[in-house]
Amino acid sequence: MNVLNIQNLTKKYGTITAVNNLSLTIQSGEIYGLLGPNGSGKTTTLGMILGIIHPKNGNYEWFEGQYQEHDARKRIGTLLETPNFYPYMNALQNLEIVALIKKAKNVPYDDLLKLVNLHHRKNSPFKTYSLGMKQRLAIAAALVGDPDVLIFDEPTNGLDPQGIAEVRETIRSIANQGKTIIMASHILDEVEKVCSHVAIIKNGNLLATGTVGSIISNDKQIDVAAENNKALQNLLTTHPMVSKIKFDNQILTLSADESLTASEINRLCFENNITLTHLIVKKKSLEAEFLEITS
Amino acid sequence: MVLHLLKLEWKKLVTYNLFRILVALYIALLPLGFLIGRGIQLPEETGGTISFYTFPKVWQALGYAGNWMSFFFLGFLGVLLVTNEFSYKTLRQNLITGMSRKEYFFGKYIFMIAVSIAAALYYAIVALGVGFYYTDYVIIERVMENIDFIPKFFLMSFAYMNFAFLLGILLRRMGLALFLYFIYTLLIEMVLRYFFHAKIFGEDSASRNYYPLNAFEDLAPFPIPDIGPSSEMPNFFLEPNLAVILTLVYSGIFTFIAYQVFMKRDL
């Protein structure tokens, strides 16, 4: 089933286009990463599909339009940017407000608070919590009413390494229950580790979308240099296994097919009277892929 | 759905200290502030201060005392009802969690109406208590004579809160909205009425009394002591029915603006 279908969503703030003609579809059970640098339009996109920002153009549909818009949101657990709670209420009271809005019955408050390791502080006011605790309460709140879909916007933002590990672990365990997860992040490592699918956004434009495996192509990255880089570039440009060459700082960076080996390049160059001064083979990371796509 | 939304608003506020303080002060100060006025000496021919504490004048006199209470405490409540949720970002969280904008807005109005009903009932109880205590010979017709002040008290409380709520929606920040609420009521409208309006339309134009906060206030105006049968209504008061009509019209306009702004705004 289509959990979410976005078509041509556009948002402008004055002359700035925050989101430009964005379309994508998310299927049930996917762990979908929205990847992009800060300010790329991820949160604006999430704000629009959650009904708090009015799009200029385009539309979206949750659960193939089975429910009214705000009722659809009752089936979605969301952690958007910062955790927003009533500061004078304790954890339990804040979760009760969420349950009341979602009209959720028999909410296992104790289990939820144990899951996010806040049970011992459930009676302290929210304003006394550390950032990590606030974030964890927001995750518990997102789980109230056993939603089908979870949205996490920069879920590990501002957390310490232990907090980051805990949050990722929690997200993975939620994913294992078969729920659909949409996660916005500017951290590639996070998306690579957690997500099954990814959409890459920059300046409000969708640059690439697909499974994490397909976005991380099997290309490898080979850095080479020679005394005569011009000749080297001319030689390698014609090579069928080299898809792309970038020249930067006296080093040529090749995107090459997986089967292309270092010795083969070395031999080819030597046969053409070019001696290499530099040759390194790297497995291309999502990071490199990302920079390539977004630059 | 009405009860569900009312419960939600109540749950949001019942644990909030400032709300508890405002309610407690309202409950305490309405009768106390009124009874302190008992110490004021008035000339004998007006019937003395005691006339304000007996039926039927107690309705208007306590209404005027409550006028200030509602203006201050319920106006404060109207502002914080929405500005808090802007600053905590819980408004956007409520929508994200699953409320529609309409529901949210409707919930706030249900709550304001409920508070106004409670305020009017409390006013009625205090007025009856004070009236029965001070009136030597209670005649039921005299008790019922000014009973229309109960619905007027409700309307007045709602109108103050609604105006404050509108400012909260427009300005989003509690301090700013409160400041404008008080400064408009106590100063700006006076300047508009007695300076600009008088200059444009003449000193004696009745229309200078048609301003919104004046209309709300004149639902329970200052009780002029009876000096004799010839005493006339001073020209800075609205005719009572006109005050009701104007309050309804202004409240409708304010609600409409608040709704339009709220529905269209990005959060």
C-alpha cells in the first residue's frame, strides 16, 4: 500500500523556493530517509505533509486517502525538529495529552516510558529534563496510539554519542515491528545505517531517489596522479570502465566500475608512457556519492 | 466532540500554576473587592452605599466590580490561552498529533464560553448572597428586576476574553499581547474616543461611545447613585440594548478575524 504520495509539492517564502515541485511515493514497511544538508527543505516538506505549513502548489495523500487529513495524522507518530511539550507537566501528563488528541485507548504509558528509559522520571516536570530526555520523551509520544507510520526529523540532533546510539537502536527496533518510518537527516551515516530507501534533497529539489543500495552505486573511487596529468586525463577519459573524472588539487578522481583494478590502470598507463605518482582505490561511500550528487 | 475538546483544554491548564492563580484571584477578589467598597461613604439622599448591596441595585454594582475582574483576569486568560501554545510550540504539536485546525480553534472557543458561563454563574451566586445578606425585606420581584445582568455578565466576560484571544492570535507573544490589551483598553481607545473622534465628529456625537471596549464595559456600567427622579443617564454611557448589540457585532468580527488568521497561517 502507498503510505504517502506526494505530488509536485512547492513552497515559497518570498523569492526563496524552499521546496520545488517535489514528488515521491513511500510504500508501507519502508524506512525512508530524506537526506539533505541543513536548509535543503526537509523540514518544510514534512511540515507540509503534516498540515502545519500551507503548500503553494501540489498535493499529498496519506494512506491512499482512506482517512480525513487530520485523522490520518492520528495514525502517524511524529518527532518534528525539537520536542514540543507543556513544560509544567510531567512526562505522564504530557503523554496523556497526546493520547487524548489521538483518541488512543489503553495506552501502555509505563511500557513506553520504560522503552525510552524515562520511567524513573515520569513524575518530574518536562522543563527539568535534559535535551536527551526531552528527545526520548518525544519518541515515546510518537509511539502513543501504536501508529502505522513514524516520522523522525533529525532524531539524533544535539544528542551525545550514547544518546545517538540509543535513539538509532530504538528506531531500528520500531522498524523491525514492520512500521513505516520516514526519517529526515543530514547525516549520511545515519541514513545509510538505518534506512532502506532514500531521497536526496538539495535547495528544495529532489536530486535522487531509490533504495539505499541503488543510490550507493557499485562504482569505486580511484584517485590517480602523474607528472603529466593532462595526458593521464586524456588517456583515462576514453577508458570504457571509467564513468567520470574529476580533476582537483593535482589529483584525478575517477568513478570506475567495480571490476577495474589498480594493476590494470597501472599497466595501461605504463604502456602509454605515463608513470603514476599516486594511486589509491577507495570504496565509494554514501558520503562521496552524496557530494557528487549535490554538487 | 464538544466535551472531548473541553476536557483537552482543561487538562492543558489545570496543572498550570498561573492559570490556578488567576482563577483563585478571580474567585477571591470578586466578592472581596466588592465588599471593600462598603466602606465608601455616600451622601444620604443617594440612599447611601448600602443601596449598592441590596436588591435590585446589587446586580449592576457587582456587575461593575466584576467588569474589572473579567477585564483583567479573563483577558489575561484569553491571551495566555493561545500565546503559551505558540511559545511552547504545542499548538503545532497538537495539529501534528492529529487535531484539525478547526477543531483546535473550536476547542479554544468552547473553553472560553465555558469559562464565561462559570464566571456568570459565580457572579450570580455572589450577587444573590450579598443581596440576601444586606436586603432587609426581600421582595422577589425586586430580586428578579435586574436579573438580565447575568447573561450580560456572561457576554461581557466572553467579549473581553475573545478580544484578548484575538490579540494573542495576532501577536503570538504573551507580553506583547497583554501590553496591547491593557494599553488599548485603558488608553488608546480613550484617546480615540475623546480626542480623535470628538475632533472629527464633534464633542457630543453619540457615536464616540460605539467603540468595542466601551461597549463591553457598558454591559455592566458604573452604577450612578440615584439622586432623584430627574437624574439622566450621562452621555458617555451606551443605551443598554445597544451595548448588547454592539458587543455581539464586535465579538463576531473579532472571532471572524481570529479564525481567518488562524486558518491561513503557517505554524
